[in-house]
Amino acid sequence: MSNKPDQISKLKWVYISGAVSLFFLLLAILMIMFASDISGAGITKSIYYIVLIPVGLASAAFLFGALRSSAKYSGKTSYGSIELTGPVVIFCLVVIGGFYFATPDSEFLLTVRTNVVNEPEKILSHGSLILDIGDQRLDKQLNENGEVSFSGVPSRFLGKSVNIIPQIKGYKIKGSSLITIPDSRVIYLELEERMDSTLLRGRVINENGNPVDSVIIDISSGLASVVSDENGLFAIIVPAAAGESVLLTALKNGITGYREFITIPERGSIEVKFKTGL
């Protein structure tokens, strides 16, 4: 009976190394597809270094198990001589090479705190902030303290200008949206109230489709008003943004012929059907 230990066949090594390589290929594709989410969680660098180890093992398995290759390295260090042989040489080349040539960016946590001009005590806890950094766009909700923390920001952006876009109803940035990241890694975002206004055009008609003149068009109970002309046409500046809903009331001779919430269109006009039976 032979005491020679069983050896894994060349074909099995191909299967093993191929399966491992395929797994990490799929992992790389997923990392590319979900790069913004991974970067937002601040774990990109950690995953890269962890992945290097099994990739080095898979490379060594393929070259030495399947191709039956050989390798040897000898050298001297300040602590003495070193000699490496076999699969460990390839493993070290892959891992050390990954550290040396790729050198992923170190990262930091960027905190953005909102501050309402002339109302320092006011805390905005609704809405979100968008951070454009490089080719990435990160969008995070404000917390109860009126601030957002963006993790995984590459260190090369420290001291550089980034674009910040507030998505907070009724507020806008005071000044430019390009803001330099300070050494403290904390940005105080100055916001001011946004007074939107939109030109609203329309036409008042009766139940038969004919124009109605001298109709008072009231927006949100006195916020703005205008009177329709002889052709039933009107134009009014509404203190609201396109896409917002406002209450429109149409009156003539003390009669309310229309009272409904409407959505302010970005372009074009609206039609107000005046009904005397209301």
C-alpha cells in the first residue's frame, strides 16, 4: 500500500481557481454598479484591501496548482536575508503590487451643517443635501440637528471646492453653491428663504365655453389677485414655484364660480370654468 498522499488533479485546480476568479469578477462588477452607495458608506478602501488577499491566493492556486509553475525570490533586508519559494511568491507579488500600484485614496467624513441667515436658532430637519464630488453625486437626508454627514470623501478633495445643492423647500444657498472643504472637515452652509414667483396665465370660460370678463382671480385667499379682461384672459404673478399647488378662487358680482387647488404649470396656461351654480 502506498503512503503517498493524494494530490489534487490539475483539472481540479483549474476549477478551484476559476471559480474563485469568477466570484471576484462578479464582486468587482457589483462594486462598480453600486460605487456611489459603497462610497457613501465609507467602505470602498476597506473592501479593496480585503479583496487583495483572496485574489492573491487564487492567482497562486492557478499558476502553481493548474499550470505547475515555479517561483523563487531571494533578497536582503535590514533584519537579514529572506528567501521565498513556491506559491507564496505570487501571493506576495499580487498583494504587495496591489498596495503599491493602486494606492486607493484615504477618506474622511465630511459634515455639512445648515444655518438659516438671520435665524441662527432655527433648525431645518426636512429635505436633503446633494453633494457633487468628482463624478459622484451623493444625496442624504437632513437629521434632527439640521446636518448631514457624508462618509467616504477622498482626501484629495480636502481644501478643494465641491458643489452642494440643498433640496429644502423654501430655502436656497446664500451665494455660490461651490464651497471649499476646510481642514476641519465641517462646512457651515448659509441658507436664506427663497421667494419664488411664477407668471400664471389663464382664461375664464362659462359652462358653454364662452369667455367671462370681470372675474376676480384670487390666489390663496388674498396672496395675489387679478381681474379677467373682456376675452376672459388674465395673467398674474404667483409667489410660488412651478409645480406647487395653490388655492384658486374665481368670483364675480359676489358669486363664487370656481374654488379649487391647482398645480402651477411650468409653461402654458390654465382654464378656469366659471359655474354660476356653485
